[in-house]
Amino acid sequence: MSNVVLKKNSIELEQIKKYYENYLLEKVPHGGLFSAKTENCTITAYKSGKILFQGNGAETEARKWGELEQPVSELSSMSVLGSDEVGTGDYFGPVTVAAAYVKKEDIPLLKDLGVKDSKHLTDEKIIVIAKQLINIVPHSLLTLHNEKYNQLQQSGMTQVKMKALLHNQAIGHVLNKIAPEKPEAVLIDQFVKEEIYFEHIKNEPAIQKDRVYFSTKAEGIHVSVAAASIIARYAFIRHFEKLSEAAGFTLPKGAGQQVDEAAAKLIKEKGRESLPKFVKLHFANTEKAIQLSKKI
């Protein structure tokens, strides 16, 4: 079974819906406009403007409505703007989001520098590569510090929406930097379904919708995402070092038992009111740390 995606405006989507009016389904997925099912194909249109064709007749059916989008797997040799984020699963430290534009002629250079998924690199190696990268590729780096993160979360904003807003903003910054040049594609390391991503950013002044692709493990698809990942990780490391200095001891990464113990120590030495500067308060680690601090 094949999957094909097209990008259409609202008028075109209405035309397509009318064409399939005898095949419409009652059930529509979250973020969807309509679903239809023919003998060889299921068609699903989303509020983001994307329309998905699935089934043995997907390509034939999609070609009725325009040129087919580039498969994600074929992006590797293109000039791509990639984005990624770091720190969302860490109790201590900020969320950092970076976007980076890599021209196809610069791909070999970045690979020679050792650019790959930051999770496979040591902190020391990340620092070395990042210091070179920031002088080579047009990029944008955004940091959501803990205090602001906690304010947004307590106001009702989900972490997913925070990430969507940050990715969109970072991508917009890079597009402005490289204008009038345009990337052949934008690739986002997927953290949510694309229709939900576009729903979260629908009220933003600048939204990139054309040639936008989402994929898990996107750093393995194009080096631009790997570059963004390294720049974001570099910033996260630096901010983490500053937080450790402010705490007076080395803070652990992640969200495991060591983190609970470190937070309990922080509460004991600096008071519970110090937590918002250091941690993501809504994590379960907060309550565990409070209980542990009472036993110290």
C-alpha cells in the first residue's frame, strides 16, 4: 500500500470534497476536514491543507489533483532547512530549539565535520562541532528558560504547543536570513502529527506551509536536522552548566532517581521557592523531590 500527500488551498479542498461526495465517510480524524473511501484508495483532507491518499490506487487518484510531493526519503541530497529541539524530557534545564539551513553543496563539508545525530555524540564533541557550525550555516537558536516554561505550562499551554511555536519561529528566522533564497524543503523532526502542529501555530503571523515535511529520526534523513540538533544541544549544555553553578553542585540530566535526589538537595539548600528557575515543575519529579527533601 502506498501513501501520497498533496498540498491544497481551501477552495481546492472543497472541489475535491465535492468530487468524492458519494464516497464520504462519517468518521473524520482529529484535525481533519473530510475522509472518503473509493474502491482502491482512502482520501483524508486536513485543516493544514494537506490531503493524504492511501491504498493501492493512491498515486493514480492523487495525480488527478496535481503533482505529487517529494518523498521524505529523497530529501537527503537537497538544500533543506531542518529543525530539532533538546531538553523537553529533562527535568532540569531549558528547552532549546534550533533551525539550520544546509545547501546541498555544503552537505559533504558538514559530514566531514562529523555532523550527525547529537544523541550519538559526547558533550565534548558537540561543543567542538557546534562552534564550527554556527559560523557555517544560517541558523536560529531559541531558548525557553525554566521560569517562562513554567509560566506557560501553568497558564494551560502544553509542551507540544510550546515546541510547535518555537519550531515555527526558528524556521521563520532562518527563512528571513536566507531570503530571497528559498529551501527546496523544510524538514521538522516530528514530535506531533502535522495537522496538530499546524493547528497550534495557526494564529502565528509567519507560518511556513510549503514543502514542509515531518519525520521521526529526521536527523538521519538530512544533515540540516542533525546540525540543528547539535546547535540546540550545545546551547542546552551551556545553560545546564550555568544552572549547575547557580545550584552549587552538578545537576544530572534526564528525569530519573538521581534527578529526584538532586532536586531534593536543592529544596533543602535553597528552598522550594527556588525550583521554578531550575526545573519543569509539572514533571512527577517535583513531588518525589519534595517528599525526599523531608527525609534529608
